[in-house]
Amino acid sequence: MKWVESKRRIRRFLRDPEGKIWDDRLLSLLWNDSQQEINLRSAQLETVAVIAVPPRYGCSYMHDWEYEYAAAFGKPYQCWRQHHAAGMSCSHVWETQPAWGVDSGAALTDLGMVFMHPWEAWYSVGDVQDLVPLPLPEDFGQAQFVAYDKDAIDATTYKDLQSRDESYRTRTGEVQYWFRIDETSNEFYLYPRNSTAEWDDVSGAGQILYDDSGDTDSVDYGVIGDWPPDLGDMDIGAVFDALDADGNVLMVYKKNPTNISGGGDEVLDWPDFLTKYVEFGVLERSYEANTDGRIESLRDYWSMRRQVGEKVLRLLKTKKLVDRNFVMTTHSHVGSRNRQHPRLPDTYPAAR
Amino acid sequence: MNDLEKEVLHLIGENVDAPDVFTDNDIGILPIRDSLNDAIEEISLVTGGTKRTFFLLARANQSFYRITGKTDRLAWITDAWLFDQKRRLEATSVAKLKSFNPRWMLNTGPPFSYFQIGWDVVGIWPQPTAGVVVQLDCVVAPKRYDTDGSPIRLREEWKRAAVHYAVSEYWASRGDAKSASSHFQKYLELVGMASLYPYTADKQWQMQTDKRPWPKNTG
């Protein structure tokens, strides 16, 4: 459902079709607030995304002031290293010498290969000295399952990694973990970094955002949607698209609903049949807001509707579990596996 | 104007033969129709009463599929049937699969299990080596009706409930919170929010010994 449709329904109950009391901007703010609350209480939104490795971005920028101009070109990436003490960006650390008054003749030791954009790390002929970031989906909330090249990987912390491996920055090999450095950068890293990458079929050179061999479901974080050739154009039944996880990171996560900016064509994150519960929250907040249209009895009515809606949402989650079917088998059925890790020989020394 | 819409107009005091506000055309009746559709969706989901069958054309080496319901909207899967081997698939989850085998995404073979992520993503395990057809029986939110002749498949008492839902929203849109609350309470009583889902109510509870859990395909 689009925002313009939901707004029409909300304005019917507000009896304010012209937006004279509650303007569009206020309604979109209230919508963002309401959907965050509903999602927090009922945890309804989950999804799966494929993040391309090497990662794909819309454009790159160096300094913070460029961000507001870069965002118009798609998901931006801040390239190079940032020397925040001097407010400069640099590729090699010896470039920061003038900021500290160091004689340019006393050059620092070259510290190996550096990259400007993440995909260059897999073209490097030497050790890359920086961690290679991958973008989290914009609506990322909490990871439930992460896999690289269809192999499940576990979450770890930056601190734990630093404690266990002195050379964690340059370690390459089979990916076993993923981690985040902080909560605000919306990036994550693989450890060890995969030494080779699969380059999807693309045309052109450099960082390509679109895969021209098929349809691209989303450009923000490299979700590749592959439409079945016959069903993709049909407007009946159910249309399926497959997610290609080969050589990429597949992530199952709880998602945060995307804030709307008020544009009429914005597609809401919620399934059609659940948007009404968010609308109830908007109506409650609208009648609560200190405007000429404040009516406490209607606020209480829509508050009741919202609370019933939240209970319905939780009930639906229970129904999903109740309706599952299990298949009974015998003990001798091949396929049951209780141990997750390989069994060590009995003579293996015990951990101290 | 269908029977439900006429009943709503009766209850709100409109002249059904010559309505002043909710005229008998798509635009005039739209607010009432919106409310009735919302009620039908909620009743269908809460009771699990509306089911449809989707055919998933599973492709070789693919586990995840995003479903876009063009008519009825997928809510959740109740059963999955593998056509070529004439057997059901077991319900599982991503967490359970990872616990069972961290490399589950690399397994290939005839599918044994299915799982759902969110409202629109379905997965099967293991990923098939060639295309197979999986029949998914699902509870759905029915397509919103938009013409007078569109079928509305609800039990009679739930149709009454839908009418009270729409009347409640009419009074709310007129600013009468008291009447709106009163009709909404009637809706809740008629749907029976306390004892939902008729299949659960039909269960016969009986005592049994404490048996070991049976092994499943995924541990």
C-alpha cells in the first residue's frame, strides 16, 4: 500500500480532508512514530536480504560536508581514511605528516596496499591494511541468521576479535564470523576476510550497481531478485522471486520500518492488511496532539482500537506457529543430527 | 451495493433506496466498503478461515523465495506438499536449521522442510537439484472486494460482526466516540476474540504418558 492511500483513510476519520488542522507533514511524523511503536511491541517485520560481496554503492565521497550532495546518487560510501584530528582524508598514513609538523623528508614506512572503494580490496596484490566494510540494510534491526556463500557464520564482537587475533585486520581465509565496530555506522565486517570474491555478471567497469543480466530487486544493498521468466509479468496468483546467495552474504533479520518523508508514492513497509493498525496509532496521536482538533473521547477510542490491534498482531504470530505441520519419523531415520561440531578423538588433550 | 453495505446504511440511518451521503456508486460507498474490507481481513486472519493454495515453482539450487500475492495476500503457511514424491514437508525455522546443521544452505536434494520468514518469504530445505513444484496451503487475507457482486465468504455471524465494525468506524468518523465504542464491542463479541480459531476449539484434550520427543528431519 502507498502512503497516499493510507493518508486518505486517516483523513476520513480525522474529518480533515484539506489538512487544515493536521497537515501532511504532521501526519507523516505521526505515522513514523506509530509504526515504530507497533513494530517494537509486536515485532512483525522480518525479512531476508542478500548483500553483494564485493559491496555495491551508488557513489563515494570523502568529506562529511559532501554527504548531503552524495546521497542523491544512491547509497554513498565515505572513501579513504579520515584523519579526524586534522579534518583531512588520506590514503596512506604518511600523508598526515604535515599536520603534525613532521619533516616531509622523514617518510613513514609504507604500510602496504590501501583501497579507495571496498571492491578494490579483492584486486589487491598485497595485504590490505584496513578492514573492508559491507553495508547493512538500511532497515536493519537485529540479525537472526547470517550466511556467507551459503555457509552459516556466527556473530562476534570487535573486542573479542582483537583479543584472539593480533593480525585480525589482514587475516584472510574462510569466513567464519561477522562483526560490527559500532552501532551508528551501519556497516559490518567479515572475519577472516574472504580472499577471493565472485564477480557477478555485470557490464562496464568499476563499481556497478545494476546487474544487467536480470532484474534487480533493490539497489540499496545489493538484493538480487531473479524473476521466473513466465510468471514475472502475470498479474494473477502469486509471483515468486528467488534470492541468489552464492558468493554473497545472506542475512535474515528483524527490520525497522522505514520512515516516510511524506511523498505520496512511498510504499509502506507493512503488508496491506496490517497498515490499519498503524493508522489507529496515527489517529490516536492526532486526537491527542495539542491542535484545534484535539478530542479526548476520540483519542481514547482510537487508543482502544490500537491496543486491540496490537493484541491481534501478537495473536497472528501465535497462529503462524500453531498451524505448522510436523512429520513423524522413526529413530533410525537418516537425517537426525544432534551434534553441531565434529567429534574429537578420545585421546585428544582436554582444554585447559 | 451489496447486502452488508445495505445493512450498514440501515444501522446508521441512511435511506437505502436513495442514500444522501453514501451513494450507490464506487466513490460514494467507498468509506463503508473500506471499513467492511478491513473487518473481513481481520476476521479472516484472526480465525484463519480463508485458505488458498499457491504453487511454488522451486528452482535448482535456490532456497529462498519471496511471494507477492497479487490477489489474496499470504499470511502464513499451514501445509506444504511435494508433488513428485507425494508427501508433506515438515515445518521448521532458520534457527532450528542452523542448530541442526550450520551448513544447511549447502545441502541439496528433494525438499524435506519449509519455513517462513516475515510475511512474504518462504524457504525450503534442502535446495532441490532440479525444479520441483511445492503446493503451499496458506491462510490468506482475502482480496478486498470492489464490486457489488464480489463474493464475501464469511460465516453469517461474522458478517454481522463486519457490519458492526463498519458502523463503529462510521460513528468514529462522525465524532461520536460513545456509539463507535458500543458497536465495536458488539463486533468483538460476535467474532469471539476470547475463543478464536475454530480448529483449536475442536481439539479433544486427553491424558497421556510423558514420551520422548520424536526425531524429526531437522533434529
